[in-house]
Amino acid sequence: MNADGKVLKTPIDIDYSMRHCLIWNTEWRGAGIPPVIALEPKGEPTFLHILSGTDLKTHSYYYVRRENGKWLQTRICHSNHNWNGGYLVHGADGVVRAYLITGKGYLEGGYMDGRGGGSIEEWISEDKGNTWRMNRDLMPDRKRYPAWRFNHIQPVVRPNGEIVDGMLLFYGWKDGDSPTAKAFLLHE
């Protein structure tokens, strides 16, 4: 079924999905990874999506949610690469948290850098996603890891699939040409 609760008929082709399932027509702007999906407290889906601008070297993160039967998109902040991964959480306190990979300019070159990466920041919205602000920098010790880049922050999951609150996993590297990275665990 679609977001309106309508049971869909199969097979579903592109024309049928455009009429019955479309959330956001991005007008062919690109992204390297699929959106992150999270359920808000009432069980409605929300999305964290990275999307290119008018050129393929400009990207932003967007928060997508449904209000009064319409899908809305709010820009959160800039991203320096289309392969940067993020994570989205709806807190019991009503705050929406987006854990994002950010950086200056478009990251390119090298085996690892060609796949994105940068700094890790927590962005929050206290008004259901209408406005966002950077809340904190989550980078590992900059003295111990100078000039490192990080990517693909994700939750730690128990064997039964339950997410562990306050624990996030990500990886990082220093040499943009070496396919060697280290895993990092953030535990609050």
C-alpha cells in the first residue's frame, strides 16, 4: 500500500508508481546512496536524503516528511559528496536528530576520498523538521586523528534488530588513496 493507505495493484511500473507512490520529484537530480528512513513518534515515515544541486559537485541534505497529506522537504545543510551517509533519529523528547557527514568543497580524488567523507556533525530540529541547526561536532579527537575523514555513520543494532540508543558506528581514514580504514564507536 502507499502512504495514503491505498492498496496498490501489481505489477507496479514507473508510470503507475509516479501516479500512486511519488513522494518527491527530484527532477533527475542525483544522489549516490538511498535515503535513510525513520519513523516519527506516530509511525509516519520520514526521510534523510542527500541530493545534488544544479551540478553534480553541489549537494545538500534534506529532511522529508508528510504534513497534512503533503510531502514537505526542508534543507538541513551542505554536504561535500553524494556518497556521504547519515543517520536520522526521532527522540522521545520530540527532537529530530540528523547525524551528517559535512565538509568544505567537493571531495574528490583518491580511492577512499572518491567515496565521500568529512566531518561528523549532529544537526537537530526542535520544530518537527521545519528548521535545523548544528548542535555539536562528533569528530574523534582531532589531535589523535588530524586530517582524517569519516563516513557512513549508523546505529549499533542488537542481534534481534533492536537499535542501541546512544551508540553509533562509523569509519574513518587519513590516506585518501589507501583502502584502509578504521572503525569508530561513539557511545554516549
